[in-house]
Amino acid sequence: LSKKPTDFKELYHSIIPDRDVRERVPVLVNGTNRLVDSSTIVEYLAAAYPDSGTPLTPPDAYTAARVKLFIQYFTDHVVPAYNQLVKASDAGIQESAKEALMKALRCVDEFLALHGAGEGDYAVGPHYAWNMSQDRGEEQAKKNGGNPHEHYLMGPFYTTAEVLCTPFVARMVEVLPEWRAMDVLAECETRKLHRVAGWMRACLARPSAQLTGPNRKELVDGLVEWEWSHAM
């Protein structure tokens, strides 16, 4: 990603004309339509092709708003904390960065309990007499043969929250054991953050994530390449 070809850079700046802005992936070309930014592209595709594949946007406004709120918190707090942890070279800074990441993940865990689910078919959350942390929900999940916490933000329904957050979940799960000797899923379980650990497992178990996501070596090698490019 650090060695973008000239034609990609030109394509990017045909959409974002400011050449002082660093070119970023992804870029979408759909006929004459051209877009950048992951969240913008995902929202566009979900709106442009509502009947193709899995619907990614909840049908009611309040549930859709909570999905966007989840994405905003994750990208504003979890992602920067992860980036700080992988970039830190000093052991003391690494430890404080680890705690910052776990604090952010604790908030995600609480968010899943407070805001998961929605109306109608999405009515599987605390606002509708069901809570991910209640025995009632856990017993039902066990009857279905699954981990009571291993589900998406909106229960069984895959949304833009998972589409946009899964790449960063994969980085945390695959890179941190190699880069910082930290198993983030085990750390979550140790701290009783079972909901966020289950959500991350559900994200990574999605067939599309397994088919399209990079493996651990690719992610770690990409980070090493990034480190070298920024050290030059």
C-alpha cells in the first residue's frame, strides 16, 4: 500500500483534487461513478444495490443510526489506539497504548450491550426486552448451538458495522501476537469482555472475511514495509 502506482494516484486525484492529500485505498470505479473512502463506498453500494446479496442497512432509522454510531466510535477510538500500539517503540508507551486499546474495547463491549439490535426482525436487544448479557439470551443462543456472545452488532444480521470494522479486527487479532506478543481475544476474555470478543470472532468467521482478508504473514509483512517506508 505504500508503493502506489502513478495511475492509481492520478485516479485518486481525479476524485479528490487536493494533491497534498495522501492517496488512500480503496477507490471505487462503477461505470462513470468514482468514489473514495471505505465508509462512503460501502454506504453507496448498499444504497445502489439494495436487492443484491445481504442487506447491510437496517430498515428502521433508529437502528441504522446506532449502527453508524458504533462505526464512528470504533474508528475514532479503537483504530487510533491500535495504531498507537503498533507504532510505539518504547516499552512504557507500548504498555499505556495497550491499556488505551483495552479501554476502547471495553467501551465497545458495553456498546454492544446498550445498543445492539433494533426493531422488527432486529428486535433482539435490550430496548426490546432482550440483552446480550442476560441469561435469557445466552440460553437461546446455546439452544441454537452457538456461543451466546458470538454474533454481530445486530444479532444475526450482518451490517455495515461489520463490513467496515472487520479489516481492523483482523489486524488486531493477527498482527498484535506477532508485533506486541498480545492475544487481543484472550485479553478480552481475561477481562470478561465476552461480548466484544464474541463479536470479533463473528466478524472473522464470516465467509466473505475469510475469503478476501489477508493472512497474518501478509498483514505483518505489510506493517514491516510501512515501518521501513516511514523510516526512510
